[in-house]
Amino acid sequence: MVMKIKFDDKGLIPAIVQDVQSKKVLMCAYMNEESIEKTMTTGNTHFYSRSRKCLWNKGETSGNYQIVKRMSLDCDLDCMLIEVETLGNSCHTGSESCFFNEVYVNRDEYLDKEDIIIRLYERIMSRKYNPKEGSYTNYLFEKGADKILKKVGEETSEVIIAAKNDDKGEMIYEISDLLYHVLVLMADKGISIEDIKREIKKRYDK
């Protein structure tokens, strides 16, 4: 099948990496014939770096390997889809997916179907790497960890007060504030939602 692939004039083909279970698109990279063969023989994703002009094995330095479950070509044989099981985050920023820079979203039809907490984290990550003027999230990042920690402490206190007042509506409001600031702290420290999920899974059956 490798011989049938329509590589571009540089001998490369774009490769879309997708989580085999969630079907979430994780990243896009490039492959040449050698990286495709390495991927198929090792069972882990290998790509070609256009900037470094060499092969690279996803997870070799971070430990965030991708175990290949299936590789498919599109109808024109010029784009590869790789379905994987991930052993960590796919993005170098610490995000589960590289695609967190939101350009447009149909809120009525999309956000209701998505995990809104994951979407919020991705929005926070987008602000971290692509600052937006007037953004409160960017204000927190600019002020640094001490400011973020102060807000986490304040919101924790407000959750406690709301609980003592036995006000469910106020508790929901304050817990939402606390969750947002905890997510900002996580993004600031390079901790992803997947990291938390893995830790919870370790404890689940104990």
C-alpha cells in the first residue's frame, strides 16, 4: 500500500491522528515513506519533521506514545488517517489535542453535545498561547501563579460560605467559579484534564 500513496513533491503526506475510542482529532503531522514503514513495524507513530528534516517518534522524549490501531488512506490516496490509543497528551502544550484554538463554534448545536469542561479548558489553553486583549484569563496568566492561587483560595472560601448558607443556586455559581480558576491553574502548570482523569482512574477501584 505504501507504493500507492500519492506523496507531494517533497515526498510527504499529511497525517491526521485520531483517538480510536473518542474519535477526537488529536493532531496533524507529516509522514514520508520511511516514517510510515517505521510506524507499521513498531506500532507507534513516527513522523517526519519538516523543520528538523528528520524522523521523530511521538512520545520518545515525553513518554506520551501513541499506539497505532489502524491506518487508512483517503479516497485520493494523499492523506493518512491514523487511529491510536494514547498514553498521554498529544500536544506539546500539555493539551489532549493540538486543536484548541477555536475559530468558530455553533453554540446551540455543538457545545450542548460536547464536554463543556473540556471545551473550557481548551479555551483557556488557547488564551495562554494566543493572548486576547481584554481577556480575564490572560490577565490571570500575566499576573502569574500567585494571583491564580489567590483566586483559587478566594473561590474555595466562597464555595464553603455558600454551602454553609445551604444555598444550592449560590453553590452552583461559586463551584463554577472555582472550577474555572482551577482549570486556569492547571493550564498554567502544564496539567491537563487527561492527567487528572488518569489519576482518578488509578484510585477508582481501590
